[in-house]
Amino acid sequence: MADDRTAALDRILELVAVLDTDSRESLARDGLTPARAHLLWVLQHQGPLPQRALAEALRVSARNITGLVDGLVDSGFVTREPHPTDRRATLVSFTEHGAATAARLEREHGEFARVLFADLPEDRFRAFADGLDHVLDRLREHGVSLDAQAER
Amino acid sequence: MADDRTAALDRILELVAVLDTDSRESLARDGLTPARAHLLWVLQHQGPLPQRALAEALRVSARNITGLVDGLVDSGFVTREPHPTDRRATLVSFTEHGAATAARLEREHGEFARVLFADLPEDRFRAFADGLDHVLDRLREHGVSLDAQAER
DNA sequence: TATTGTTATACTCTATAACTATA
DNA sequence: TATAGTTATAGAGTATAACAATA
């Protein structure tokens, strides 16, 4: 019994490894890395942002954002524009290529979700989603969550 | 409906992020990184190995193993010993500290699995494990798996 | 005085290619 | 000739600290 739990955790970790490697390869085909794609994702959902806001959203240092934006500017996904009211800040905005890529990544994300659960009957899907919620709740109870991490 | 699937995928990705950050922090307290801990894990399950075997097990370059072993030697987790029959090779073995740490990490892995599924009734746990298998099968069908990745 | 972003510096993980020692 | 591991080199992600420009 206890061993079943360990086996399930191992399968979760296998899933983590598989998703990580696969998304990495897929992004590489677009000339992106996970960190840079994450930045595009935030821009896609929140619109043009100053680097400071990006640092908070990605929960990384300001220095790191400078590097990520440098890379995305060089590869043509975003531009640095002057902030309309604060001359210290720069607004990071999509180029056409960046906007098109981000939109496509979002579409593919939805398609991937459909493939993942294809042919899984509704009741079994519900049960799985339930278990997922349970696990995330258990982690939150133990102070392990994105919010808890953000507070540090 | 289709949106439920996307929401479930998003929760899987949240779980991935949470587990990644949490394990990273936990390992850091032991003076380890994920890559170095992975190497210790392999050593724990397969015994002393030449670096070449470690490169295959971790699926990284030989050069990378040199760096990881350098770090683990410096921090006192492993030693490089001469290979008994092949003078080109070096055997990577645990120090006492390394062996004790690896054993503790394995214990904590099992404890973590128990916490994760605590209070989840057996039938709901089964349903979750089922869904997990389904998702991994779907990925395998699409050529996305650790084995498929290994073949490249 | 506080904030935004950059420069300087450093560490880890990752890779390929050239090279040494040994098989 | 092939294999084990290292040196050389490079790129990405991450961090802290010092600093410039602006608020």
C-alpha cells in the first residue's frame, strides 16, 4: 500500500521529466527556451510590461530579466520601448513575430491538453482531476505552494 | 469541457512548478542541486560506477559528468577511485556522508509520497493513479516518453 | 531617498570538439 | 582503432552587489 503511493509519486516525477524534455525540445524548434517562453507567456496575458513587473511575475532577479529580454530582443520576439510616463523604465512589447508565436503556443497548449486526456471517459477524468486537487491541497497544507514560495 | 482539460493541464504544470521549487530548496539545504542529487540517486541504486556509465544513466555528456563529479567530490559526497581492471576509467563511490545523505533522501522520498496522498481514500487514489497511467500512455502513443527520448 | 535597469562578477548545468592515456 | 575522461570553449539561467539615471 505505502509502496503504491511511492510508485504513484514516481510516475508523477516521470511525467514531470517527460513534459520537461518534450516542451524543451518543442520550444527549441521555435528558437525559445523555457525561461524565455515563460516571459512571452506573461506578456501574452498581461500586455506590455516594464522589466520590474516581469521580474515579479517570473519571480527572478531584475538582472535575470535584463538577460532574458536581451535574448528575446536579439532573436526578434520582443522590443524595448520607452515607458510613456517613467523615464527610468522600459516597456517590453511583442514584435509581430513574438505576438504570433505566443498566440500559437497558447493554441498548442490547449490542443496538447485535449490529446493528453483523449479517450479518457468523463468520470475517470473527473476522478483524476480530483486526485490532482487533493495532492495540491496536501502540499498547500504543508506550506508548499506557489503562493508560499512567493512570500519568501 | 475542453476548457476543463486545459485547466487540468494547468494544474499538472502547477504541480510540476511546485515540486521543482520545493525539491530544489530542500536539496539546497543539503548542499545539493537537482543534477547532483540525481547522480547520487543512480549511485544509490546501482552502486559505484565509472563516469561513462553515469553519463548514460543521466543522459548527459561525459563532460557534464566530469563537472558534476567535481562538485560532489569538492562537497564531500563522493570519491574517485581507480577502476580495478580498466586504468582509463575511474569509479565514482560514496563517501560516508554521501551514502548517509542518499539513504536519507530515499527515506524522505517515501515519506513525501505518504504525505502527498494522506487522507485520500483508496478508491480515489486508484482513480488518480489510473488517470496518471492514462496520461502517460497517451504521451507514449505520441512518441513522448523517457524511452523515446533516450533513443535520440 | 527610493526605484529602474545595467554593469561586474560568479556559480551551475549543459553542449561540442580536441586531446591524453589506455584498451 | 576505439574508449574513458579531461581541457578548452561557449551559451543559458540564476544570483548578489555596485552604480547610473530618474522619480
